Amino acid sequence: MSATSKTSATRPAPAPPPAPAARLQANGRAFAHIASFYPEIEAFRRDLHAHPELGFEEVYTSGRVREALRACGVDEIHEGIGKTGLVGVIRGRSTASGRMIGLRADMDALPMREDNDFGWRSATEGLMHGCGHDGHTAMLVGAARYLAETRNFDGTAVLIFQPGEEGYAGARVMIEDGLFDRFPVQSVYAMHNWPAMPAGTVGINRGAMMAAADRITIEIKGKGGHGAHAYLTVDPVIAAAHIITAAQTIVSRNVRPIDAAVVSICAMQAGDLGAMSVVPGEATLVGTVRTFSARVQAQVEQRLGELCTSIAAGFGATASIKYERIYPATINTTPEAMFAADVAESLVGASNIDRNMEPSMGAEDFSFMLQKKAGAYLRIGQDARRGAFLHNSRYDFNDEILPLGAALHAGLIEQGMPLAATRGGQPERAAATAAP
């Protein structure tokens, strides 16, 4: 034995590698079943993340979803609903109940640069899954596989893969394209990851979850001229400045304190930065209004119009306002919200459910579906410790919550349409068959 070999023989054995961190755990057979193919859902999600697409351009994404649904063995796949949207249909072991429940996931990405450096970062410069729609899609695909393999329900599950949530009103487009005429669900559910909540938690309430989002454009016209002879002009910048200030009094002096509203003037265009002595002839303000109630929404719209025209007139100018209602408020129906909370509680326990979650002033086009059907919108914890909130260039979906989200989708189906023999209890699990 050489000296080198002898030294190696007496060297202490290297310490074993640290055990991998335990993945997020939850209750129920659906979660355990889905967790067994977690690596496949994770790989699917990361592939979608690497190939982001904007609203109504989700050709690759919808194609991957179609392939996955076929591999899962769903009963029907319907493409081209709302342009790039698609719907999968899974029938339970019985359909005698006549029940039909919809589950929705959004698929589109954002027009933003990604600053992450992991292997699945965006392969398309200027596009990024910065809101987690890749994860939402993967969770619903995971639920599809479980439901198709087990079919422990009495009714029909309708899986809605929606394009264009980020400003394109894809939900409304799918509805206008006959979504609920072709698939007349009694209720519909959706969920969104939420970085401010710990992983393993779910939040919901019995009313407004997200605000209505309105766009305001205010055009102010005056009389331009020389900055040294401003007395000969009608300065639209002065009028605009007073409108910006006065608009904030709508919330503080017109809206009841127990109601909620936001009026934000976010952009102003007037004059030329290279023309220091030219008073412009016009100015434009652009902003947003957020409300939860139709009454407050109408009140804010009316007061904005009154303030803008009167303030401009006080300075000798004129003002017109274009008020566009982009997305309505996302309002849960009480029975469906409490049912969804019960399903979530069966997975993660009562201590991890917030049944009175504070609503967000953000907006969501699932609201269009809730205007047509009973249903609920949930938030599933993403874990803020991962370092970035939604729409941040370093955001990434937390893959560890994929099985929980998929199991929550599946639970809404199984508990919402229980088999007759097990109604009031947990349906017996059918023998699973591996998806191709």
C-alpha cells in the first residue's frame, strides 16, 4: 500500500449529504396521490416559465396543456375558446347528479424583463411569468391527472385554461365565445398564489376579494404661449395640478369612511422638456380608480367629471374625462366561498385558513365569470421569504405548493359532487392508472 493510500484509509469517512428539505405537507388522499407525481408537475411548470407568452398569444402554452390533458386521459378537450383558451372535461364515475363545476387557471405572462438566473428563466427577452400563471396552469393540470385517474365524484368537472388575464379580459372573451353556454357549470372556482402569505395557507372571504379596475384619461385644453408672458395664456398645467390635488378629496370627502376607494393619477403629459419657456396648449392626465361596490364606482366617476370640468373652467380652460371600466370587482358568493374554505381546511387545517381575508385593491378578470356564475376566488400562500412579490423581475412561483393547489382543485370537485354511496363522507379512491 502506498503512503498516499495509507493516508486515505485512515481519513474519516465524509459526512453524508444533508437530507433534502421536507416538502410542504397536507392532509388527504388526493394530496398524497398528486404528490407522488410532483416531479412531473414541477417540470411542466418550469417549462411553461421558460416559454412565456402574452395574452391571446399562448400558442405554445395551450399546446403543452393540450398534450398534458391527453396524457392524463381527460374525456374531452375543446380548443379555440376565447382565441387561445381551452377547456378539458372529466366525467366522474357517475354523472347522475347532473352537477357540473368549473375550475379556472390563467395562462398568460407579462411584458417585462426577467432578472432571475436559474435554468428555467425566460427564454424570451422582455417576457416573463411574473405573476405565477405558469404555476396556476400546472396546478390545474395536476388536478386533471388526479381526477382522470380516480374519478371519485358524481358529475362533470370542467377545467378552464384561460388566456389573457393580464389586461386582455380573457375571461370575458371566453364567455362571449360561448364558454358557459357550452359548459353550463353551476359554480366556478379559481385561485391565485399570494407571496405575502406563508406556504401551506389559504385565504378567502364571503364578499369582495379584488377591486374593480377603471382607467381614467383627462384631457385639459387651454391656450399656449410664451412662458415670459404667461398672463396671455390659459395654462393647462396649472389646471392639471389643481385637478390632481382635488381628485384626492373624492375619497376623503365624498366616499363614506366605511367604504373603500382609490383614485390615483399616475401619469401626466404636457409640453416639451426641451422648451423651457413654452406654455403648452394642452395637458393629459392618466390614472386608475379602484372600488369594490358599483355604487361607490358610480359616485367616483360622477365626482371626477364634476371636479375636472369645474376646476378647468375656473382657470379658463376646458376638460373632458374618459372613464373606462376595465375589470369589475371580484365578488365571491357566500355559500361557495364557505364551501371552498371548508375544502381547504380539510387539507391544511383550520389554523391555516383565513376565512375573513382582507380584499386587495388589485384586479382580476375572473370577476367576469363571477358575474355570470356562483363561485369563489381563493388565495394560496406562496411564501414571502422567497424574496419577491408579484410582477417583480425576480419573482418565481414556489413549486412546493403545486401539489397543494392541485389537491385543492380536486377537493372542490370531489366534495362538491360526492358519489352517492359516500355522500357526507370521503369518496372511496378508485384504482389509479398511470398517465402516459
